[in-house]
Amino acid sequence: MATRRSGDPLDTRTRFRSERLVKDGGAWYFMTREGTVEGPFRSEDEAERRLDMYVRMATHNMLHEGEGLTLAE
């Protein structure tokens, strides 16, 4: 499923979420458009859920500059 933020120009390339998920050393991470890497997560499903949460927060301007999510224990 491709997503585009409401403020993104229509002529920009749409990226698929799968391009944002990365597995490294047995843990999962996701990359943000803001240039951060969030994680680690125990599973790909957990990383996908947290990415969805991150996108919803970014869409509603609920993230502050330099602030990621405290996600995994």
C-alpha cells in the first residue's frame, strides 16, 4: 500500500512502506522521511505497526523536531 502525506506534491514519487522497513542483526527498524531510523523492534509486524503510528502522528503534526518515538523495550 502506498501512502502520501496531504502536503506532498502530487508529482513526487510515492514510496511504498516496505522500502522503509529494514532488518539488521535480527531486529527490525523503519526509516522516516525526516531522516531518522526508529527501532529496534522484535518483529516485522511490530515495526509496521509502529511505522503506521509514526505516520499518523506526523500527518497530524504531533511530532516535534528531533523527537522520535520511544518504541521498543
